[in-house]
Amino acid sequence: MPNNNKKTHKVLIANRGEIAVRIIRACRDVGFKSIAIYADADINAVHVQMADEAYGLSGNLASESYLNIDKIIAVAKKSGATMVHPGYGFLSERAEFARAVQSAGLIWIGPNPETIEILGDKVKARQLAMAVGAPLVVGTKKPVQSAQEVLKFANTHGLPIAIKAAFGGGGRGLKVAWQMDEVAELYHSAVREATAAFGRGECFLEQFLPNPRHIEAQVIADSLGHIVVVGTRDCSLQRRNQKLIEESPAPFISEAIEQQIINASIAICAKANYVSAGTVEFLLSQDGKLSFLEVNTRLQVEHPVTEETSGVDLVVEQLRIAQGLPLSINATPPVRAHAIEFRINAEDMANGFLPTPGTITRFDAPAGPGVRLDSGVITGSTVAAMFDSLMAKLIIVGETREQAIARARRALAEFTIEGVASVLPFHQAVINHPDFCQQFNVHTRWIETVFNTSIEPASRQVPKDAEVLTRTVIEIDGKRCQLGLPAQLLAGLSMQTTSGLSSSQSDSEEQSDLIVISPVSGNLFKWLVSDGQMVAAGDVLAIMEAMKMEVQVIAHRQGSLKQVIAEGNYVNAGCMLAEIS
């Protein structure tokens, strides 16, 4: 769609990976300039190379880079940016970031901060949905304060129950309790995850619909009061409450349910004075009961399937709306195709979808009719352990669902990724499973409870240490400039690792029966057992965070624990965390 506004903007993309690439391409389509930012580990990333300009954030952890509001605003001012697009994840649903952008005199590409606050608080969003008559299951009206309150709710309303972070999203801070003896620990785990991911640990409760489908409505709204539901999606295929396969339109739902979704979505967004792209999510029970879930006040990972079935470029629409222009459509467009998206994560499905960071040695993507690939990597790219495991999204389009499935089988068979594990074998199995292809019996817990296709574990990859930049100051034509060089280029420089043990050390380490090994590459979030404390085999010793998931460290034997790695440090998979003697 051509740009109808004569002013050429410079858009700073406060994100990384495939979504940054996607936004860069939209900017090019409308004639805008793009500005990338990057953590040290992303200095050679695809989005950095594609953007018109790129600026480093001097750090590797998310807190030092993509979550650092002050640094990002400083880059926006320095680069002459006029607009900021947050993508998804990171700061995309943080009202304080939206306000900081606006306070800096820049255009925020997203909902108003007040709307983000209301809908980002899941308790307030639930109250708003109730006020407009949206369908809802039984839940608490305000956050709970203790595990005892959770137990009381469970005893009153029965199991299963969902413990949900009030300020959560993307599956973080969401736990489902199926048995009474796990309620307390799941509550504490939800609070930990929510605090680590969003800075706030408040949680509320809802009845959990057993084996529901996850249905959502893609909404766009302009500043002139126009709200349109562009289409529906089914996102039921999930692991750990994070989506793996999505499709549009949502298949096998009645016209009455579809209209209920559309009407409720428009009512909720109108009540919240919504502007820009957003998603209203629902759960659909097996007996046809619909319940409002939440509103995501940002662009969704799965937005391409709606673009392919509606013909609407949602990112370009966001750019139009941010400039004060009206929507390019005035009603839900007719469905022109069926689209299925496969998230291509660097994860080993056979090992519990364990993240596998490392260097991609081969990335051969499929092509042909009906194939779209939104990718943030190429051969030689590094999948960094401190960020999300998503490498790319494979979007398949057909005139019918049957044709889309047939094309998906062909495209997945053509796709080859080496150097890191990927979920390609899982997708290849699902696309041939009758529950997905024929009866459509999938639900949000189908992977954990039904899917039993045998998949071979991926070969173990030892990720290289994150890129380390050595910084110095130089003078160019009288101007003071900071120079960052890869440390490997500087001979004789002693490199330090944050874990205290390098990958090569861990390779040569004698794996004695005393050593507690890190099960995944990630941050050691919290020790649950004190140094010197006696433990038994099977005890949970610590919690690690890796690529948006929480991983437990389990004692393999009885004895006295001696901690080796302190909380907050990054550790490679296979490195020593502690000893049990």
C-alpha cells in the first residue's frame, strides 16, 4: 500500500529477530527509513544488517539492552527517529515505555498508554469484559495474596484452576493446577515467573476449561473511532502455554460462535478506547462454552496468517494509524484463503522442547506456491541463549484448509536446519496426525496429553559463548567515538565468562557423581535450597530461566549441597551449578 502521507518518517524498531525484519520490510514498502538496535550478541544479526541504520546498546542481557528504556530513548534521539515500533515481547506492552516515547516527542506505534495499563492488568481487563457482557468463566475479582487463598478458591470452585499473572503474557506466569497438592508450589512458581518477566508478581485465579481450544480475533482500530475485526485465528497447538501452530480463519467453529467473538472483541476494544493493532483472545470449551481470556495490546507473532487470509498488511496499517490516518478497510474483509503458521523454534521436542542455542550451520528454507517465510536468521546466524528461541515463521497458504495442509507437508519436507535443534520434526508429525488434519481434536493441552509420536532427540549442541565486545574510545576527524570490537579479534586479551566455567572447561570437566549439571543454557534465577543444606534425590534445588521458560534443577542424589554458581549468573548447558557431597 503506498504511503499517502508526504512526510517520510524514521522508525526505530525496539526489538530484534524476525519481527524486526518484518517491520523493516513494511517501512520500505511505505518509503520510511528503519533504525535497528542490538545487544552485543546481535551485532551481526539479520535485522541489524537490513536496517538503514543500527545502534548498539552495550550489553547482552535483555535488562541491559532491549528492556532498557533509557538506552532506547537515547538512541531514538541520537538517530533522529520520529516513530518507535515495539514489535512484540520485550517492552511492547509496557505503558511506561509508550509514555517515555511520547514524552521524547516521538510517535508511539501502538495503543495509548492508558489503554495498555487497563488491558495489561488482567484483573482490570476481566472487569472491563464483564462490563460489556463478554463471556467469562468464574474467577477472582482482584489478585490473590497467598497460596491459602488459592487453595480456598480451588476447594470452592473445583479443579482445574488457572493461576495467572495479572501483568503477564506469552504464557509467562500462567500455571494450571490439576491436583490439590500442587496448588501452593504452582502459585509460588507463577509469582516468580511473573516477577522475573514483568517486574510484578500479582496473580489472579480462574476456573480452567479442560482441553479448550484457543481462539482469537485480530483487531485494528484508528484514532477516528473505527474498529474492525480483520479475522479469527485458532492457536490451540501450544506447549507450556506458548503457541507453536496457528491458522486463520479458525476452522470448525459455528457462525454463532464467530459472531459472538467478533461482537465481544469490538465491544471490549471500544470500551478501552483502543487504537492500533491488537488481539482479543478466548477459550472455547469442548461443549461450546466461550470465555474471554485477555487482550494483547500489540502485534501478535501469528499476525501473518491473518494478513494472508484478509489481504491486509497489519504492520502498514499500524504505520497509517500512528500518523492519524483512517483504516484502509471499514469492515471485516471476506476470507480469501486458508493459512497455517508454523513457528520454527530452536528447541528439541524429544527433550521436552528444551531450547538449543548455538550457531546455525545450515538454513535451507522451502519455496514454491503458497509459501511465505518470515525469518530473523540465515546460515551462520547465532541463536542467542538469553533471548527467545524463535528463528523463523513458516506461513503456508492455500485456497482451502486441505490444500494448505498438503502444501505444508511439502514445505516442511524441504526445510533443513542444522547446527541447532529445531521443532521441524514435531511439525512434520503434526501435519500428518489425524487429530489435526481430519477431526481437528487438538486443544491447548493436546501436545502434553495426547501427542505420542516418537521423535528422536536432537544431537547435543554446546553453544558458544555470547559475543563479547571490547569497547574503547577513538577520535575520528576530531570527533570522539566509541569503538566496539569482537574480543576474539584482539590477540592476547583474556576473556571472562559470566558463568565462571567456559564451554571448553565444561567439556573437559570430569562429570563425577557429585556434580549438579545445568540442564539448559540460561540464567540461574533462584536457589531454592541454601548452601550447606541437606537434600534428597528428586528435590528441586534451583530455578533457571531460558528462552522464556522456567526450568527446574533437580537433585540427582542425597547429600549436602555446595553452591558453585551464584544467583543471576548466566550458565551454559552442561556446566556445573553445585556439588552434592
